Amino acid sequence: MGRPVAARSRDRVVDRVAAQAGPARQHPERRIPSLVDVCGCSAMPRDWPVSADLGYTYRMQGNGRAEEAATELSGREKAYRYVKEQVLTSPAAQGWFLSEQELATRIGLSRTPVREALLMLQAQGLVEMVPKRGIHIPAMSGRQIAELMELRGVLERHAASRALADGTVPVAAMRSALAEQEAIATDPGAEAARTFIELDGRFHQFLIDSAGSELVSDTYAGLRARQLRIGLTALLSSSDRVRAVCTEHQAIIDALEVGDEGLVHEKINDHLEITLQILLRT
């Protein structure tokens, strides 16, 4: 098995954590920002159809198709999904305080299910509920980013090994996701950047799901909010990152196609390490 992602950087990360982490950013002189202030109209337009996007839950299947659940989501689940997938994925949200009441109004719910959803997110370390201030979205420290990339590497290398051994390598699905990324690679818009990162997540989730482990798939999917946020940060921090990601994804597919486990691990490691180094420089 290849060397764990971030191992080469861990010593440097530890030295930099104290300087990067610091106290949570406070903005006593500023009003609590609106959701459009934090996330941008392109990512969350005011006419966003709540019922159409939050009414049902979806699960990505191993063949790449999203399966719609038969049961409509509860108010708490709608609020949970909205905050996790629409708010917490925005790099601009880091360090800000949000209004519980505005979230409730935005989603079209009372404050009770919204508060229940926020308590769930707080238990996962994604938000902090500060009395008389609102919902604080903490920034990720250098150590947390390195640990996230290391966990991704462990899961992706494991999934690749299982897929190669079982003959379930999802080359076609991964190639399709890559083709969609390449189709928008020259679009400089913010919406295209978000779509590109969502496709990036789909590319890697296809590989994870091919291992045939529901626990591994769910664990990886649970990292989605953090991955989208840091993925957008890395993409916007390097002018040529979009093309580089496509090249790195193609290298992973090529290694999978020839069935070389060691080479696959190496290409996964390289891809995640490059992203980590970009994030540590921002």
C-alpha cells in the first residue's frame, strides 16, 4: 500500500497549526450576514426551489445512479441537508455567524426543526451555536485539513484495492464524470467552479462505492461538506488547478485500467498531496 497522504507534510503542518488556528474570528462591529452575503447569489439564488431540492433524500448507488427514497424528508432533515449542502460548502462561510431565524425563513420551516438540525451539525463539529451571537461556522485549521486528506487517501486506496480484486472498477462512470469536468474546465464562472467540485466529489465517490461497503461509502459521503469547501478553496487559489485536476483524474483512471494497484495508490496519493499543498499555502 502506498504511503499515507499528508505523511510527508505532517511535521510541517504541526509547526504551522498554532499560527493558523488561532481563536475563532469574531466580528462584533458587523451585522450578522445574510445567507446571500455568505454563499453568494450564484450558489444560492433567492428563488431557489426548496421543495424541489429538499423534499426527498437521495443515495448514490454503485452504478452511479441516484436513487430517490420513497419517504419525504422531515423538517429537521430538510434543515440539516440545506445547511450542510448549501451553506457549509461555501468557502466564504468560514468564520462567520449566521442567523437561526433567517435560516428558518429561508427553508420555510419553524425554528424548532432548524435548531434540531443545527444541534446535529454541532455534534459533528461543523458549526458552533454561540448564545446571543448565532451560528458560528469555524474555519478548518491546517491540521484538520491534513487529517481530512489523509482519511480520504486511506478510504480511496482501500476502495481501489477492493475494486481491482473484485473486478468492479468503475472506469466508465469515472470517465463520464471526468468528461463533464473537462466540458466546463474553461468556464471562469463561480457556478461552474462549484459544479466542477461537485463532479470531483462524484468522481471519487464512484471509486469509493465500487468497494461494495456501505459503511465505507457512508463514511466518505459524510465528508462531503468539508470536501466541497476545501475543494473550492483549492480551485480558486490556483489559476491552472482545473486543468491539473482533470490531468490527475485521468492518471488515476489510466492506472485503474491497467490494473496496477501500486500505481493506482501512487496516483491517488499524488492527487491528494498536490491539493493539500495548495491548501496549506492559502
